[in-house]
Amino acid sequence: MNTILIVDDEEKLRSLLSRIISLEGFEVTEAANCKTALKKFDSHTIDVVLCDVKLPDGNGVELIKEIKRKSIQTEIISLTAYGNIADGVQAIKNGAFDYITKGDDNNKIIPLLYRAIDKVNLSKRITELEKKISNKYSFDNIIGRSKNILHVIELAKKVSLTDTSVLLLGETGTGKEVFAQAIHQNSNRNSKPFVALNCSAFSKELLESELFGYKAGAFTGANSKDKKGLFEEANNGTIFLDEIGEMPIELQAKLLRVLETQELLRVGDSKTIKVNVRIIAATNKNIEEEIQKNHFRADLFYRLAAFQIHLPSLKERTSDIELLANHFSNLFAIKIKKTNITISNECISALQQYNWPGNIRELKNVIERAVILADTNILSVDNLPLEIQSSTPVNSNNLISAFSLASIEKLHIQKVLNYTNGNKTEAAKLLNIGLTTLYRKIEEYKIP
């Protein structure tokens, strides 16, 4: 319920407004002077203030500044005396939502109040979304307690407080964009845009226009209006250039100029544009080898690599696999409305034995599939892809079952089903058995 504060030294008017506004379903509190009004903010969350201009201990127009200092989201409607429009204008300048003339505009109070409430509620939603985004991309939300990942987090925290360019290195799927977001969110640019671009997703021409924009008519297909590039969109914020090693060498000189001068040229334009952008780049390539092959400029590398962070692969932080797997299983369980999902010890062991060429991204996909396939609320080895099951070492306890004909047949059927993407008719043809037989064996072996 929204709370309205009425500030007026006329008790009868306060009571009248209080009754009218209460009938609209709002909670109402009252104050007869500036001092009492300000105290109300210590015990209430005030959404809208109806405030008289003339008060016994001060000026209602000046009170607006004090209220805004206490609560920026609170909206104030100023109640001015008849004919005193100057007070209303000054109230707006001081941050009031609007003003009305006492006596003449009584029928406007409720509609105006609803408009102010709409603005307050919108502001609250925006604040809540910003808070969620901030929490989502904070360093505290990076999952892992291994020595390797904690060291990387510490480095990223330190560099985030500066404007230094950062180069994130590591295999595909290690979370480079997650770290880029966290660095931005922990920086003094966090209220400004974070713009991400995968350099491998565009041709040279498209990449140039995406990054730097273009002048109308600069090339065939250029619209009748100038187009801002991502550097302009990210002004005063951060741009994340993923797969920077894939950037055509012809564009690297232009990027280097932006880094050195904080100026850019749109395609087809002759006038430079000033920008203030922090660059975070990422690659899974060995840039020094690319320099030797003349595929990457050494001077650009040295500018980008002012601060390098190497993200460890999942096989370098196996102690974090259980934490990550449990996080993803809970996440996907909520999505498909399953409850109390747990992962068996054997399943965790299998996950830890696997090599994870796709790193965290691959683990996330594997857990999503396992949660969908699980018939119970416990994820078992049987819910994992065949290549992960087969990576589990055979010990003396399961030696007999591992080499039994039934186990071999089960694994072979699973391989064929994986190959046909679950198409049982096609799988039965490849296995040279009847479809009914295949269904019987799937049930017998409990193949997901």
C-alpha cells in the first residue's frame, strides 16, 4: 500500500484531504509543520507528499529540497495559495512533481495523486531491477571456492576500481563475459551502459559499422539516417569485445586509435567523435602466436593487455564442480517445477572425472539435460551423457557389471540413441532389431 503524507497547518483541511485520500485505498499520515514532516520519514516510507507552501516553521517550497535529500523517490505535490503561481514554479524547480492551487483545484488532487504514485511505483521497479542486475553480476555471485578461482576474483576486484583495459584469457566456456560484467558492475561506471559484442559473429564490414557506426549513405544499405556504433552507445560505460582474436587486422588499427585518443570516426564520416569507454576484451586464442603469424597487431595487444587475467578451465578447478552442479540443478529444477533435486555421490564423481572441453557452459548444459531426464529427484550417473558415464574409472566394486554383456549392450544402445537424437525408429534400424524390442530394452536398462 502506498503512503501519502499531508503537510498543512490547517487541521480541517488535513482531515478533509485525509478522508478523501483514504477512501482511494491509500495509507495517510499527517504533519502540521516542517519539523514533524521530516520526522515522519524516520518511521514511514513516504511515497507522495501533499505540502502547503506556507508553514509555521518554514517554507514548503524549501522543504521540498529536504524531502528529496531524505528520499529521492518520494514525489511532492505543492499546495499553493490562490494566485501565487510563482511559488508553484519554484516548487517545480526544487523537485516537486506538480503544484495545485488550494481551493480552486480540489477536483484535480486525486488524478494528480495517481499520476505521482505511478511515477513512484515505476521508480521503485527500476531500482529493484537495477538491484537485481547488480546482485546478479556481482563478484559474490561467481560460484567457486577453489584457490584458482578465488585468486582470479581477487585480481578482477582490484582492476575493476580503475579504468585500465583488461584482457581476459582462457578456454571457451570459462565465464569470461561473467567476469567482464562483474568488473563493470564493481566499477565507478556501473550506472552507465555495458555493451557486449562477439567479434567472430560479423564480417569485417558489418563489424566496423557495428563498432563505430556510419554516416548516412556511406555504403549500399546504409540508412537515410546516421547510425551510432556500440562505442557511442557505451559512452562513459564499458564495452566488452569477446573473441578479440577474430577481429580482422584491418580493423585493429582503428580500434587502437580509439584506445589511444578516445576518438572515433564513423564509416563514411570525416568528423571525429569523442568517447569515454573502458574496454574489456577476451579471447581463447594465444595472441602472442597470432602476432607471430601477423594476424594480430602487437601494439594493440600491449594496449589491451595492460592487465591480463587468465580464467582457469574447469579441469583446473575440479573442487568447484560440485558447487556448480548443485547451483545449476537448483536453477533448472525451478524452471521445470521440480523440487528437492539432489545429485548422487556417484554422479558427482563422474562429473569430476570428466575432462570438460566445453568448461562451465558444457557443465550447465549437461545438468539441464540431467534434470529434465531424471525420473526421481535424485540425479544419477544414468542421467548423464554417455561420454561422461564412460569416463568414470572402473573400480573393484563395479568391475563385473562394467564388463558384463548387459552393460555393454546398454552403452551401445545409448550411443545409437544419442547418434539419432533420440529417434527410436531410426535407432532400431541401425541396431537391426525391432522397434518393440528396442522399447523393451530401454525399459529393462532404464535408459533415459
